[in-house]
Amino acid sequence: MYTQMVTERGYKLEQFVGMVSSNAAKIMGLYPRKGALAVGSDADIVVLDTGLQKTIHAADLHETDYTPWEGHVVTAWPAVTVLRGKVMVDAAGFHGDPKDGQFLPRKVADEIRSRPAV
């Protein structure tokens, strides 16, 4: 998303963050718990390294042998992923546990579902 939106199409970083984080959380009825850096929010953060050009390979991903993005060149890659304040992934690898997951009930609001998608 970063490559297409920011690098290829010239979106501002603020627009990118809004579209992939804040707006997505609002659509799913999870804002401000998700999609915001604020007191009471979950503090889920991904820090992107944007100073690179990288080709995606399944071997770069965790616990998978396939990705539809195989061979795709990107201009950003996650450097650190934080879930509710806990570092889950960094340069040293994956630090998560299946117990870290948490089900969040969600619902797309009727006002969003009833309008045109585009």
C-alpha cells in the first residue's frame, strides 16, 4: 500500500496513515481503540523502513510458504511491529504468542454499507 500510494501516486504520509489505519478502523467500528495513537487506544503500531527497495519473498514472512506478493518490489518494509504496547516483530524476529491475540467484535455501520463503494 505504501509503495502504491506514497511512492507511486504521491499521497502525503498523513493521507496514507489515515486511509490504512484511522479510516479503516472507523469503517469497522473499532475507532478510537484501533487506528489512533491516544490515551486508551491499543497502541498497535508498525514502524516502516522507507529508505529501501525490497523484493518480497515468502521466506521473508512468518510461518508461510506462499504469498501472492512473491516477486513484488516495495519501497517500505516493517521494521518493528507493536501490539498493545508489546514488541511483536523486530530485526531479531517474531516475539509473539498465540495468547496475544484478542477477538474484537466489529460491525460496519449501516450508513457506510448503504453508500456506494467508490
